[in-house]
Amino acid sequence: MSKILIIDDEEDLVTLLKDSLESRGHIVLAAYDGEKGIKKSKEQPDIIILDVMMPGIDGYEVCRRIRDAVLCPIIFLSAKQSENDKLKGLALGGDDYLIKPFSLNELLARIDAHLRREKRAIFLNNSNKRVLISFCRLSVDLKSRQVKIDDNIISFTKREFDILELLLMHPGQVFSKEQIYEKVWGYDAEGDFSTVTEHMKNIRAKIAEFDCDTEYISTVWGIGYRFNKIM
């Protein structure tokens, strides 16, 4: 059973999805505009179904506002079919993009697939903050800032660890070089975001030394980088 948030101004569609998901045993939250969707997202759902074209705040803006606080997968629903629209949704932090009209069975299948990928080892401390995150053979202790492949400790610089932590905390989300530079170095940093490329090379090389068979971090050409959701 999972908690699913639907943000869409089409009430008939929301009712259809809600009935279908509840019949599968899920808890469904519903919001019919962007502002209410942002408030509902604070209940930390396991997945969000987000319409793009809504009055007031559109789905892109909702995603941008909640992405740093919400780690769950976000599936965009939209009548917009262009490649640029899809890329925009992914760049803002979406995990999937389904064009309206769509097959209900396809959407349900995608929801199931994303929920399965979210079943990874995440351990919490007493403050309810993530301490240890594990993907495949990689484990990262955010408190001690220690990274391991199996029992092998990997040494990272402060910047390298900060980049890895950013990607780990938002698995599947694509970050541009500019976004990574601003979040890790700070908005007022003096330098060039091209340095992110060199840091990414170092991170990948250090991980590959102990696990060369798993692609933990992917380059999304024309956009940036993402940490892959690996079981």
C-alpha cells in the first residue's frame, strides 16, 4: 500500500484515478490546483501524479517548488506533446511524462514500476532525516560522509561528496551543470560551472574502481546528470 497524490484540475479524471488506485489498496490524496497540490505534498506521498496545464500555478511550477522537499517520483500528465515540453518536465525534476489522452492501464503500470524502484534501503535517524542510503552495491552514510562499494571505502573530496549527495537525494531527477554548481558551490561562488564536468568524471572513476558494471550516474545529453534508480 502506498500514498499517492494526484494534482489535476480535471475532477472526472481525478475521480477515475482515485477509484482505480484505491481499489488496489493505495491511499489517494487529491488536489485540484497547484497551490493545494503544494500543500498536500507536505504529507510526503510515495508518488505524485501531476498535471501540467492547470489554471494559476501550472505543473512545472509546482514541481519546481516542491522538488527539493519531496523525494518521491513525479509523473507528469500533459496534452503537450513536444520534445521540449518533455525535456522541461524532466529537467525540473519529473521522473516520467505521459501524454493525454493516455491508457489508464499504462498509467497504472508506470505507477507500479516507479513504486517498485523506490523500494530501496533508506535508514532514518531520530530526527527523521536520511542517514544511510543504499543502491545496489553502493552505500552512503550522510552523517559520517562515508561512501562504500560493498566493504570498500571510497575517498571523495568535499565537493565530490556534496555532488553525490545531491544526486542521491533526488534519484531519477536530472540536474544541469548550472543547477549542480549553484547548489554545491553556492549562488555567489566565483568560478565556472564547467568544473562540474571534471568533478563528475572523478566521482564516476572512483566508483568504477570497485564497481565497473553498474551505471550509477548517467549523462542526459543536452540537460545534465542524474542518479539512476537501481534496485
